[in-house]
Amino acid sequence: MLNRTAESLARATPAPIARRVRGLSDKGLAWLFIAPTIILLLAINIFPLFWAIGLSFTNYRANRPNEPIKNVGLQNYERILGDADIWHAMQATAHFVVWTIVLQTVIGFMLAYLIDRKFRGHAFWTTIILVPMMLSPAVVGNFWRFLYEPQIGLFSYAVSFISGIPATQVQMLSNVSLAPWSIIIVDTWMWTPYVMLICLAGLRSIPDYIYEAAEVDRASPWRQFWSITLPMALPFIMLAILFRGIENFKMFDMVNLLTGGGPGSTTEVASITLKREAFEKWRTGYSSAFAIILFVAVFGLANIYVKALNRVKQR
Amino acid sequence: MSLASAHSVVEPRPWTKRIAAVLVIAYALISIVPLLWIFATSFKTPPDSIAYPPKIVFQPSVEGYCNLFTTRTRQEPGYIESLPPATTFCDEVTRKRNMVIAGPSNFVPRFINSLVIAFGSTFCAVFLGTLAAYGFSRFKVPLIDDLLFFILSTRMMPPIAVAIPIYLMYRELGLNDTALGMILLYTSVNVSLAVWLLKGFIDEIPREYEEAAMIDGYTRLQAFWKVVLPQATTGIAATAIFCLIFAWNEYAFAALLTSGTAQTAPPFIPQIIGEGGQDWPAVAAGTTIFLVPILVFTILLRKQLLRGITFGAVRK
């Protein structure tokens, strides 16, 4: 490929200069590699975001595109913050997020701890546990509807079998106090494996020698758990909480197909309200304002949380 | 056999392992029951599927699958007698219910749409993501931390929120209800995760290999292709699975931005109506068939999937 003279010349050239004379320069290549991704993100993620911000200051309705667009300033934002329905939706969302995080973290961490005991066949059973995560949340919401049916559903039958309450009275989807739990149960069923995996990674990252040193110091298993296992796994647990929190704040698919936001608007989480405002009532400007508020809320909370997480990691 | 002598300080005792096994296996079995129930329902006849109490033992039938793939019309028994004998098995099954097959349903086109859009967007996201991740990892990019955080924050918007302006934008560009529009959208959503994951994987590959290659006469591009990529295959596979799972299972964008030509399977399956409500065996059949590709992928590439999920946790 290179003749003798060129070869010896190449060997004599210092490495940084050598890199530059062959092929595209580093800088050119860097931009060539990164630009397509940035352009795509700008076009499909950022540009629409700015468009939505612009829309949020107007009274635009997408189903009446020829009406004159009026700039209404902050009116949409004021109305949202005073809208009782919106606050109700945020409450439903908060209830959902908090309880799913609590249940998934507790059960997920316990599962991870048990799997880390490394009993025989644990890899096989871990794979079985992972399957619910692989499903489409929409399809899951739909078939859990079937499972929750008062008479013919397997869930109602199982509950009545265990507790003796007649199956027709196990109204998970139409009872106002039970409906929020119906979505929490399904989400926990789907995503506990995810939390379990992250906690498992955390548990496996704790080196054996720390436990050995603790044994030498005659620390009891309880003490080892509270002083070694939990603190060292905490960054991972917090990371799992962050991911699940963000995802469940945005949750739409599963809840929409399981309850449709009902009964009434008991389980109407934020995304469902957004969809109703934007694609059923067609109040495009108004719903854009709500979307921006949601985004800022998630972004702000995530930022604060990540700072706390980094502090925990440095301990 | 003395337990004390065989006992290592960090290896759990046998009875601990047994209790752990019992609890984990119990959880695994309980959590798999809903899936087994759906699988079973897909082989029930419609009356069996809504029987009370729920039937665990039943006469299997392929009526669910037949209903999934066909559209049918109800006819008078006299008319059915007058038709030529049933040609296929599904014909027979349908005629027993006093119905005649009118034509194929939309399931296969929707499934194919899912295949095209999911695999297409996964390929694009991983391709662009690998290049961008390599760029962020190896070159001095200005404002790199901010750029990376901006890329990650694009995932914090609820999909519905993104869908509002995208709907308007696509309406202007004529991309509504097109496969290309959906592929672009899914690629853009996936590429942020892809860049983040792949950068972590590529960071792990020592620079010395490429630098040695370049001193030996390779260009940067050749070094990337011949040296870095082969070592990054595990990371690329892990990222690809994530992108595929997201695109395959996605519902919100598909439901809002497509209605016919480019509609994928997730919005389609919950809408399968039978007589008097949802045709549960057909829905279960659709769900089962839809699950198969992802299940196969997951089991085949289980190790990469595990690396990918835990990677985000370990490498941050």
C-alpha cells in the first residue's frame, strides 16, 4: 500500500501530524459523525418544542386552522394553574407515580437481593421474571381489562377465590376507590423486573472483600445489610427510582387502554388530560401550555434529583 | 459433612439459598400467570373465553386465530348450505358459527408495518447513534456535557406533548400516516438513548487500539471501521434491543399520527371487535403473535440486554 520512501517518511512523522495528513481531518470527521444526529434531534425534538412554546401563547385550535390566531400572552398558563380538572389530574398522576415507585422499589430490591443469593437455576427464573417488561404497555392495558372484568376475569376470580368476596363485587375498573389501584398493580407487574435488574447490578457491584472484612470484624448479617449492602446499592436504587419516576409521570398507553382515565376522571393522569385537551377538544394552544408546564416540571425535578444522586454517589 | 468447613464468608448458606429460591420462583410463577392466561385464551372459543367461572380446562380451538386474520359476515343458515363446500379449515370453523369469511383482516398489513417501522427506525437510530457516540467519545466537542444532557432531556417530554406539534408539522409536510414519518419520529426518540448508551460502551474501548492502527497507516475512518466497531458489537446489540423494544411496542404516536396506511399493530389489536364487544380470543391471538418476535429476540440476546440495562446504572 505504501512504498518504501513513504513508509519511512510516515514512521518519521510525529503521531499528531500523522493523523491529520491521512484522510479527513479529525475535526471534519467529528462533525460528520455528530451532525446527522444533532440535525435530526433539532428537527424532530427541538423545533417542535419551540413551536409548542409559541403555540402556548395563542388560542390556536388545530381543527379550525383558518381562524385568525390571537396572541393571548400568559392567559393559557393562568387558566391552567387555576383549572380544578388539571389539578385533579396532577393529583391522580402523583398518586400513581408515588405508589408505583414505592411498590416497585421495595419488591424489586427484595427480588434482586434474593436472586443475588445465587441459588441453582436463578438465571432461568430471572429470565421468566423479565418477560412482562417486554410487552407493549398498550396491549398490556388492553388485556388486563379482560383480567379485571368483574365476573369473567381471572383477577376477580382469584380475589374472590382467596377472600370469599363474590366475583361480581370485585369491581377494579368501575369502583372509584379501586380504580387507581388497578393501574398501580398493572404497572408494578410490568416494571418491577426493571427495578430488580438495576438493583441487581448494584448488589453485584459491591466487592466481596468488604463483606469479608465485616465478617472478620464479627459484624452480624443484619449489620452487614444496613451498613454495607444498602448504602452501596443506594445510588442504583435512586437511579431506578429516577427512571421509573420520569416514565410514569409521562404514562399514557397503559392507563388509556385499561381505564381510559375513568371511571369518570378518577385515573385521568396528566398525559390523558393532555390528550383530551389536544386531540378531543382541539384546544391546541391551551394544551401546548399544559405540555410545556409538564415538561418544565419533569425537567426541574429531574435536575434536582440528579444533583442529589451525584452527592450520594460521592459518599 | 461439616457446613462450617465448607462455608465461605460471602457464599450464602444452603438454607438461605433454598428460601430465596422458593420466594423467587413463587414470584416468577405468579407473574407469568397473566401471560399464560392470554396464551390460553387465544385458543378458546369466544363463548369459552367469557365463561364464568373462568375455564382452566377447555376444548382448544383455532377460532381466535381465524377471527384475527379474517373479516366475516353473518349469514342465514340456508345461504350457508347453498355455498360450495368449505375449502380451508378456517372456513369450516367460521361456518359452524353461521358466518362466512368475507376477506382478510387488516392484521397482516399492520404487523408488516410494525416490522418495517420498528426495524427501520432501530437500524437508523443505532447507525446514527454509533457515529455520534464515537464522535462524542473520541473528539473534543465543544460544550459536550451540555449537549449530552440536552440529548437526554429530549426524553423527558410526555409523548402526547411532542405529538401536538409533530401532528401539525407532519400535516404540513404530508408525512401524516406515512411509514417514513413514523420511522423518522421513532429514530429521533431512540437516538438520544442510543447515543447515551453507546458513548458509555465506546468509552470503555481503549483508545490505544485505534491510535496503534493509525500509526500503522490506517485513516481515522478505517480505524473506526476495522478496530472500534468489532469491539463495540455487544454494546451495539444491547442498544439495538432497547430501540427495537421501544419502537415495536409504541402506541401513543402510532395511535395519534397514523390511521390507516402506516398504522402499526399496537393501536390495531385493542380494536378487534367481535359480536357484542371485544373478540377476546382474537385479541389474545393477536397479542400472542405480536409478542413472539420480541420474546425470541430477548431470549437470544438476553446477555446483551442485561448488559444494556445495568450499563446505564453502572456507567453513569
